[in-house]
Amino acid sequence: MKTAMLRLPVAVRAIALAALLACEGGASGAAAGDAARRTTPLSARWKFVQDDALTAAAVATDGTGWQSVALPHTWNQVDAASTAQTGPDSKPYKRGRGWYRLEFERNTAPANAWLQFDGASIVADVWLNGSYLGRHRGAFTAFRFDVTGKLAAGRNVLLVKVDNSTPLHGDDPTAVAPLGGDFNMAGGLYRGVSLIETPARAHLALGDHGAGGVYADTITLSPARARLRVRADVEDDRTQRTGLTLRAALVDTAGRTVAAARRTVPAAAHARAELTLDVARPHVWQGVDDPYLYRLRVDLVDDAGRLLDRVEQPFGIRQYRFDAQAGLFLNGRPLRLHGVNLHQDWQDKAWAIGPREIDASLALVREMGANAVRLAHYPHAAHAYDEADRLGLVVWSELPFVERSLTPADCKAGAPIPPAFLDNLDEQLREMVRQQYNHPGIAMWSIANEVAMGGTCRGADTVTPVLRRLHALAKQEDPGRPTTLADFNEDYPIVGPMFPVLPTGGITDIWAVNRYHLWYYPGGGAAFGAALDRFHAKYPAQPLGVSEYGAGAALSHQTDNPLGGLVGSMDMHGRTRVVWQPEGYASHVHEQIYAALARRDYLWGTFVWSMFDFGSGTRHEGDIGGTNTKGLVTFDRATRKDPFWFYKANWSSAPVTYITGRRYTERAYRTTDVRVYSNAATVHLLLNGRAIGTRAAADCPQRTCVFAHVTLDEGTNRLEARGMHGGATVVDTVQWTLAPDNARNVYLAAGQIATGLVSASGHRYGSDNFFTGGQGTPLELDSPYGPRFGVRVANVADARDAALWAAVRHGTFGYRIPLPDGRYRVRLGFLEPDREAQPGARRFRVDAGGTTRIADLDIVAAAGAPATAIERAFDVEVTDGSLRLDFVPAAGEAVLSNLAIERL
């Protein structure tokens, strides 16, 4: 009896006549549509235990004491998908072995039966009634076992061992792609399991990597006619292989058959027949503008006309074309892809999600106005592709070849890439392509993500030969779709052992780059655009896209000025150390980068990283733990962050008027800029009912309206933005509070990007603001770029004030601080950030209103040692609504830690 593991195509849906009955463990069910094929979900009444020591002796157990669970299920539901604040030394999520046991009843033993697993992470071993069916390696694609003759009439026992252990060496069973990555690998039967039965041993192929036996392509397309090629594979285990016919029909949404064909099947155990369907006046699948789907039905009948099997699926008529200079064309029409990246996990559910969660995620994608999704970094559930087709989303489908091709132990030993890893990589690619082949939304096959980052071992290139191999295999499997990859290292500005220079451009048909300017390395929109132009010039014949860009955003972190200081990144050892991630800084990054992207027509598409926060056990940053916080929406899908509305204003036709910074409710400064994302013709801003100003669309580049230098009232401030959208008005309101202390005085933490620090004396300090020149840098930041001071403050009188000395503004700089006219006392806090500084190395003066108030300040000489806090104070008279402070160096750079300006 066959024991090969075979894959189910994501798009293909079997149809049967009887009504669908969910199998509650022991009950049988049938799929709707056609009696030829019967599909029984096996979703309930499972028993589960997570036990790394349990062995195959569990085959004989009855599951006593095991937990009762339903599918989908993962034992990492909480620990791999929680936002609880943790640190780098916290306990990682559990990786190991889990066991699943199910008893179910069948009234008869069918002529043909297969067990289908939609996904099991990472390695699954399966037994039925004590008989070992086999092993599947790979966490993301569906697989099947032929259980004909092993399925009993009556009680059946299904046992599954699933292993998501971290691979330590290439010989480990779980040493398959992905070997690493910035995401969690939840373990378990996290997708569905079902039993498929057919009445005869002749059926559409269930043995071709689960591909369902049907592949369809749009061969030619014009407004008058489309020609479709339908290839169907048949498996025939009958003793007499005669009298089989294939019938194909294309049915429109009104139920009319618009094209049909039939062909005799050659007599063989494995046979293929090709049919042609000519469609007059085709209704094309035009992405989100018109995601029209026919239904493609393929029947297998015997010589008596009896239906033996049927596969029916949605089908969209469409053709893609990529051009290196002009971008992407869909059915001859230019289409710029405005896309987002998605992982498949969900807060407190991890990977154990179903159609409800997938629909909710993709609904938010469409609400924002995106027209494309990159389903990163692996094949997602079948329903995700089905729903993307229905919504008209263009899909980037990706192989889980991420980060590296060798385990650390293999590389340390100098071992070559294990042949079993390469063979499995081929198999995962073959499965992905065949299972997803018929989706109109899929425009490309991605063969890798950031593999060049771990692509050398002892100086040897372990990646580009593999990429060429995968490209060739993908073209063999599907000549009609281009290959692509997401590159990270090409022209990377930081060179070192962590990021070896290993170009991967030019290998695939099209390509894209992951670039994080303003986040992992410096340089704003201009630098970002210049990098893209270099890539475009370097590979002029290869269409270029942007696969990732973005920034972290913590909801409780806010800023008065996104340019006030550094958010940080990774230290030189690769450990994530991002602490402050103000939501307003993320908005700044997206605004800057999007402007650079919009000016480059040669790009075929761009994809924001990422649509949602997602689980990553290596990250403890921002205001949550174990989570990558670059999502435009929170992990639980409950909160749309400010940058979400930036893209909705730019991408969506729905009316948008949205005031940013709404979560920054306790304001530090009396004067602030108010930003409104809006696609309205005009936007009016009111404060406590008073008109502040009006902005026309022409005044709002990238749909961003800025009302500068708005003066808040003491106490409650109700801001109201009114967007005039034709005959409709969209009103958005926020409420901010300005305490009396901050209405009269200014408290500023120099060099800091995060606001809201409260001193021991109760004063609320704002982040660095109102400055000209200089650079803000945290003292303890160990960053791949910029000054790295690496010191701690020595003598803060009250430990609660330590945060006020945690950064400096340095260089030649000044402040222009708006203040009501009157007399003020200015208190300035200084420390020497260079731990090796000597007296005389840094000397500068401080001017107020053009008059020197502090002359020739030498902090080390005054304090006696570096990193020792000192204060200086003086009184000033403000007469023109602004205080001018200038910090002018005589030797080295000027520095400032904090300032307080209090009304006398």
C-alpha cells in the first residue's frame, strides 16, 4: 500500500453531493456537492500531550490523562504570541514534541481513502490503527497519506507526533527550512485534518504532491477571446484501466457554462490529459478593481458516464507582465502594487487560526487600501489565498528559505549544506507551487528572504548556488510566473561578520529589497531613493520592487519631535536593543520613505513591513515583549496605529480625516504642531471651538496636513478636524490635556526622542524639541552607527531623575523656544558623555538672546569626572514670544542633558 506523503492544492476544492457534516471525532461527514468525493473534517475530540520524552510506545496508549483539544491547535498559543513584558533573559517559548490522538468511526471501508493534513509544524509522524504511515518535514504546506486498506469499518485510531524543536545540527529531523528568522515557529496540528474518500480507485490525482490533479493557465487574452489550458492528472489503480473521460467546464457567476471541453484519458496508472477552453468576451480578474472569478469544474467519468471524481475551484482569467522600466501590468493595464507583509500568527492564538481570523486580517488590509499582500515568509493557509483572490489582492507567495542554509553547528564544523536539506527545500518549493498554482492573485514565486545575511560559512558562499537551483526548479514547475526574492545585503551600508556582502541581484526574474533607512541605519528618504536608483542601474534589465521597509511603533511611547534623538537598533552583537519606539517616529519614517517610493515609477511594487505586530521571541523592545512591533495594526488587530491612517489616506478611496498623536494625551509643551492625515479637498482645524486654520489638498503633500505652532490652552484641549469630502464631512476629534505647570513652564529632556518623563519633583518633561542643529544620542546606546558613549550617570541626586540624564544633544546647536513674554529662570543640566574625556577637551559657551550667559564651560573640570551631572542657571527676559539659546563650542562639541525654563 502506498505511504507517500502528498500535498493538497490550496485553491482546489473537492465537491460532493451530500451535505457537509463536521466530524465530531466519531461521527462521519461528507463534503457538499457531489457524491463522487467525500471529505470528512477531523477537527474535534482530539487528545493531546506535550511530552518531549514520550516515544513511539505511545501508539499503544489510550490517551488517558491527555488534554482534550480541537483543531487548529498549538501548544505555543500563549508563549509564542503574548505581548507580556519580558526581557532577553526570559524563558523562551516551548519548542519540542507534542502528541495527538483521535478515535473516530467509519461505517464502511471505502474503495479509496486519504488522510489530509493542512499543516503540521515542523515535522509530523503519523500512525493509523498502529500502522506507521510516514513522516512529513516542513511546517507550512498540506500533505496526505494514502490509507486505502488501512482504514477500518468501525473504530479507527489516529496518532500524530509533531516536533517543532530548534534544529541544532543538520542531522536533526527539524533541520529544514526555515532554519532561522525573526518570527516564532509554533508547534502542533495548527491547521485542519480531514479524511478524503472516493468510490473508485480511479480519481483525479491525489498523489501528485497533493496538487488535486488540475492546473489551469491563461494562454492568450484579448477583449474578444481568452484561451485557457487545463491540464488534469489521473491516478488509476483499477485492474482494468479503460473507459475514462475528462470533462472541463468554465462557469460564470450566473451559473452559465461559457466554455467546455472533453478528452479521453490514456490508459495508465498515472495519466495526463490536456484540454483547451476558448472563452468569448472574457470577464478578467482585474485585482481590487474587479476581482471577477469564474468556477472551473473538472470531472472524471467512466465509460458508462458515471461520475468518479470532481475538482471544482474559483478561477480568474488574467495575465501579468513585469517591465524593468515601467513596472507591473495586469491584463495590459499598469498596476503599482501598494502592498503589506503579513505573518500568520495572532495574539494569544499564535498559528492556530481559522477563516475568521484570516478574513479579519485581510479585511483590514483592504480597508487601508492596499492592493497586494506578501504572505511572509512561508506558505499560509489555503483560505488566505482563496480570500485574497476574492478580494482582488495580488499575492507574493514565498518559500520558507529564510536567513541561512546551515545550522550554526554545521557552519562551525565547516560542513557543507546537507543534501537532505536541499532535497527538502526542493520539495517544499514543489509543494508550494503545485498547491497554489491556480490562484489568479499569485503573481510571483519568491524563493528566499534575506538568506545572504547568513549566506557565507568560513568565507564560502552557501547561498547563491542554492538560489540558482531554486530559480531553475520554480521555472520548471511554472514557466508562466516570474521568480523573485527579498534581498537584504546588496549594497548594505554596514559591513562586518554579521552582514557579509553577498549580492543576490540578477538571479531571479524580478527582485526586491528589504531596506530599513531611518531604523536600522541612517539616511532618510533621499538616501533610500538613491539606494534604489543604484540597484536599478546595477541590474537594468531586472524589474525592481521593495519587499520591506518600516519602523517599530509602541502605543505608549510618544514624542514631541521625531528628530529629537535616536530610537536605536541592534548592537554590534546582533542583540535587539530598541527601547524607545514612539508612534510619531514611525509615522515620520513612513512619510519619508513613502515619498521616495512614490517618485520612482520603475518600481513594480512596494510592501510595508508589516501589517500587524507579530510574535518574535528574540525581540524585547518598545513597550511589549516577545513581539516585533513594526505592525501598522496591533497584534490583536484591535488598534490601528497612526501610520495605518497615513496609508489609508493615500491608498483608499474612502474618506479619511485623522488627527495623529491621539494617544499622547498628557502634553508637555504649550506649543505643538498638529498633523492630520486626510484625502479631503479641504481640512479645517478647531481648538476648543476656535478656528485654527484651513488646509487645501494642495497644501498637504502625501495627504499630510500640518498645522504648525498651535498654542494649546491650559487644561482640556479638544481638537477637531473637519475634512470636506465632496458633499460629505468627516469629523475627527482628540482630547489632550496641558497641566498648569507645563502651560507656564518648559521642561525638556535633551537628546531624547520619547516624551512624558516625570521628575522627582513632579515636573513633566517633553522630548527634545525646538532645536536647531546638533544630534541627539542616548548615552548607553551601543549602535552600529553614530556616537556610542556607553556611559552611566554618576551622581544624580534622586534615582527617579536618572532618565533625565540618559541622553545628550551634542555638536553646535541652539534652541528657539516659544514662550509668552515675561521673566524666566533657565536651569541647564550638563554632563560629560565621553568616559575618557580630560579637562580642556570640551569647552563651549551658552548664549541667551545673543548675550553670553555661561562662558567657556569645561564640564570635566567643573564636575571633577566624566558622566557627573552638574547644573547651571540664569534669569532671562522674553520680549518677542521666543527664547533663543545657542550652544557654541570652542573645543570639541557642546553638549546638553536637560533644561528647565520656569516663569518667575
